[in-house]
Amino acid sequence: MKTTHRNYADEMGDFDRLCRFIIKNNIQIRKHSTWCLGRFVDWKYGLWGDKLSTPGFWEKNAHLWFDGFGDLAGFAISEDGGCDIAILTTAGFRFLFAEILHWVFENWGQREPALSIEIKALQSLEARILESNGFERETSFYTSHFDLTSDLVARYPLESGFHLKAMRTQADYRAQHLLRQNAFAGKTEIPEEEIERVLTLYSYSHESPIYHPETDLCVVAPDDTFVAGCEALIDTHNLEADIERVCTHSDYRRRGLARAVIQECLYRLSEMGIKSAYITGYSEGAIALYGSLGADKRTESYIYRQKIGA
């Protein structure tokens, strides 16, 4: 079957093209990928990594395949410009997975330490292709689903003096950055010049077409320190959202703060008319938390990594 392929190109409208592709093929992508609209938009607008200081980052880290009619059939993408990749296709072009993987070998195969990819547990075809090409399953993780059309679990009460805020009403991105650096990177002291550099980039990230400050939430301590947070990445076309960047400051863990901020996010999404929400957990504690918050089902995914020397 005739196909063509080329590098991603902003000037050709590929950002919008890929967004529309994910929106249109949402059911297929949810079943056969760990990616979603929010994750792709984050690839373009998220602040992590060196993408903004790397010339041609996006062109070097996404490659598109088109069918014989010129419609997008699938693509390969590297989230951070390293060895972690993803391959997404339409339902009718799953057979392209092997071809796209071989292209990745030839063009990104030297990235260190070794190529890795996430797939859903039901992707038996893709698993066989990966294993026949020198990949092996490394670990698994779970994505929990919330039905927002059903009654939600009652809000968890915060300790006296703590309160919930959305970034629309308390847009202290400096405090949010300090929280995330502590929670995700274990940093307790951050040079002021680094903080200022990151804050200058926040305006770029908020140009994202799906950023919604009403669902960019935080828990604030009595001393105005941000101590927990999460953010919803929303696909309004498909009435669903992914809750990301769930975090708690290291000095405030095991106090129900993450539970409270996630619940508030679920309530706000439901009030907006969003019907489904997803949240991914990598630890038994996180998975148990999401279950206690009312998740009605979960799906398993695997990380496959290329064997060194394969």
C-alpha cells in the first residue's frame, strides 16, 4: 500500500495536523497508545527538557507517514529528544508499526542508552514486533479511568488553614515551580537565576491551545507555600481529560493533599461537561489512591526497552 513520509514541519501546519489526527482517532489511540492530545500538546508547549534551546527540536523528533491520498496515517515521536519514542497510527494502518520502527532504528537508533517505547497490554501485534526486533519488557504501569457522569467521591477535607486555589485566581507560577522541583526532582534549593529563567518561559507554555488555568490547581499552606498540585490537560472535542503533574511537597506527604487536589480537579472537569478523566500511576500507592477516589477501571501498559547489542 502506497505511503510517503517526511519530517515534522511547523511551517506546513503539522502541529494542527497532528492535533486533529489525535482528536479524530481518539478511540484508536486510547486503545493502542499511551499518548493523548494533552501529551502531544505538551511535547510542543511543555517546559521540560531543552527543547526551547535546541535548534530544530520538533523537526528532529517527529516523523509523519501519509497514505496514498495524502492523509496522515501515523507518526513516530520522541517526547524529550532522547531515546524514549512513541509510534501512533490509525486503526487501518497498524501494519505500519514495523516500518516506522525500522525508520526509528535507522534515524534515532544511536540515541543512548537504548531506545524505549510504551505500549498498551492489548497491543499483542506491536509487542511481537518489538520482541522480534530486540526489545524486552522492562516494567508495567496503569492508567485509571474516572466516569465523570457518575456521582463523584465526596471532597476530602483539608487541614485547618490550608486551601485550594486555581492558577486563574492565584497565578503564582514561582511558587508552583518551587513545588514541582521539590516534588519531581527533590530540589530544596534552586538558584534565583534558574527560577527567573524558567518563569520567563511560562508565557510560552500558556500559549498552549488546551491550557486551562481553572484546572491548573494547587493546595496552599497557611504560610502561602504551594504544597500539592495537579493540572488537567483537556480534549474538549472528545469530552475527556488527562490529569497530570500530580505532586506533593516532600515536607507535606501522607496528609491527603494530593487526594484533595485531584478530587477538586475531577469536580471542576465534571462541571465543565467533561465525561471522562484519566490519570496514570507508576506505584502501588498511587494506583490504590486513584481507586479510592472512584476510578472505575484501569488499563495496563508496558515499557519495552531495546536490549543493548541487539
